[in-house]
Amino acid sequence: MRILLDNFTKSFGKLTVIDQMNLEIHDGEMIALLGGSGCGKSTTLFAICGIHKVNGGRILFGDKDVTNITSQERNVGVVFQSFALYPHMTVEQNIGFPLKLRKEPVEQIKRKVHEIAEMVHIEVLLHRRPGELSGGQQQRVALARALVRRPDVLLLDEPLANLDATLRLEMRSEIRRIQQETGITAVLVTHDQVEAMSMCDRIAIMDEGKIVQITEPRDMYVNPVSDFVAGFLGSPPIAFLEGRIEDGKFVEPSTGVHMPLSADVATANNGREVRVGIRPEYFQPGNGAMIKGRVSFIEAQGRETLYNVMLPDGNILRSIQGSHSPVKIGDDVEWGVDTAHILIFGQDGLRI
Ligand SMILES: Nc1ncnc2c1ncn2[C@@H]1O[C@H](COP(=O)(O)OP(=O)(O)O)[C@@H](O)[C@H]1O
Ligand SMILES: [Mg+2]
């Protein structure tokens, strides 16, 4: 089911949280609304769900205008961060509850509940109560309950936030598997870029109630429209240096760092003050534009090691390296930047 937000606007009293948002979610796609706390992700999701009334604009499911119809009539399945299961009911009763409300026949409810429990891999838990389940199992029950009505749309608000790291990893791929098996259109609200990148076909990244970029995960990582987007995606994060474009190079005056730039960018922007973004995988020992600094922090992450290198002016560059290096904190190093992969932004934050 295609979802269309057409100039969607939402205010709470005098505070306008979302101002004329336009968003099209394709049929069968899973999209992430990604952004920091308070940027309006849940508000947008609640409006799609029908929990919130909108203050302006329209919401369409397919060609149908659903702006003024209730949540029940929209046929949406919702999973929240708190699983919100009924503690006194068994798993089977929890999952079947939306069908019972609709007064479906008992036998039919039983059949549908068993079908969905099989898909979500919780057949053996049907007679337990939520208190007897692990967090991951509770999450599967919440998902089954959201899906049992065969909703047109699946809405997920930070569904993994209450799970520990191992379960989060498992449920990431499980939710994606179920979404793909059912072909349901899904919206995932998250502040976690790894979740958004790994689970979704596209990401809409939000800042202060606005969508600042919407594209496929890899494209957003490689081609961010702004320093905000570049800084949001990637762990460890991208590092920025401030400087100026002079005679074909990026120059950072206080340290003397200079990096050759492509001729077209350099010529068109000669003399301009810019911010250069360097991802940790592109700051490495070996070839490239060399930068001197002192190792200020080392974090062994198992397969890889993260190094922070402090430049003389206090700026930090990050380097993520696969092979073990004998470098210690306090050592002076001179590592290279792969200038083909640096990202250049104007002082307004927009990509040049
Ligand atoms: N029911 C509400 N009443 C008043 N303000 C609200 C309400 N819900 C959300 N807000 C405000 O709207 C903004 C966006 O909130 P929300 O959509 O929950 O953000 P997110 O989910 O991205 O963290 C915040 O400033 C929040 O305080
Ligand atoms: Mg929220």
C-alpha cells in the first residue's frame, strides 16, 4: 500500500512540530524515519497511524484519503518500544485480541493466530504469559499481534530500543525478513543509524520536523547533502576540518594541512571557506595527502581498531584500521587522507 503525506502539518498548541511535510512511501517498501530525539519522527508516525489529528495537509493510503478516518478504519499494525502486551492474557490471547475486538469467529481467530505465530517463530510459546517471556520473545509477540489483522501498513516506533545488543541484532534481521515475506509497506522510526541502514530500502533523515534527505542507505552514506547528514551516518563518525580552498587545494591555515582537490571543485570555489569531512576509513597510514598529528585515543573494537589523531590545533581525525598497528597513545604519526573520498561542505553546511 502506497502512503502519501501531502503537505502534512502538525502542531501542539503554538508549537508547529511538522510544517508541510511531503513524503511518498512506495508500495511494499520499508522506510526509516531517522533523526535525533524530538525531531518529529513519532509525531509523523502517529499521524500515519491515525492517533494524531493533522492540522493541515492530507494523508493518502493508495488513492484513498484517510486524513479524517480513525486508526481502526485505517487497518494499520503498530509496534511500540514498550511492547504493551496484556500481562494477564496468554500469548495466544494477546495475538488474537485485535480479531476478538472485531468479533471474528473463535475458530478463525485460532487459525490466524497459529499462522502468524509460525511466521514469527513463537508457536511453542502460545500458552505462556508475557511475564514468562524474554524481551526478544515479547517483541515477537507484539509483532505477531500487529500483523494478525493483515494490516495494509506496519508502523514501528523504536521497536528495538528495549532489547539488549544481541537481541537487537537478531530482531533487526527478523523484522526485515517478516516484512519482506509479507510484502507489507513498513515505516520504522529510529534514532539509530545502523538500524535504519541495515533494515530499510530507503532512509528519510529528519531534522527539526523536516526531511533533509531521502534516499537509499548506501547513497546517503556516500552522497550526503549536508554535514548534518554526513555526521549522522557512520560509526565511528566522520571528522571535520575547517579551512579554505586555495590554488587547487584545501588548506587548513593553523596546521598547514593541505589536500589536493579535483580541478572543477577547486576552480569553482577558489577562496571559499569550507568544512571538509573525512571518514575514518579514508584516513590511513600509507598513500594520500599526509597529515601529522598525535595519537590521543585508541579503542580496540575486536576486528578493527579506532585511533583518534589530534592535530596541532586540537582538531581530531579518526582512523579505523583492520590490521594491528604498534602505535601507542602519545605517538606522533603521519597518516594519509584519500582525497578522492573527502566530502566538502560550504559554511551553510550544504555539500559543494
Ligand atoms: N502530545 C504532545 N504534546 C505536546 N508536544 C508534543 C507532543 N508530542 C510531541 N511533542 C513535541 O513534538 C516534538 C517532536 O516530538 P516527537 O515526534 O515525539 O519526536 P521524536 O519521536 O523524533 O523523538 C518534540 O518537541 C515534542 O516535545
Ligand atoms: Mg519518538
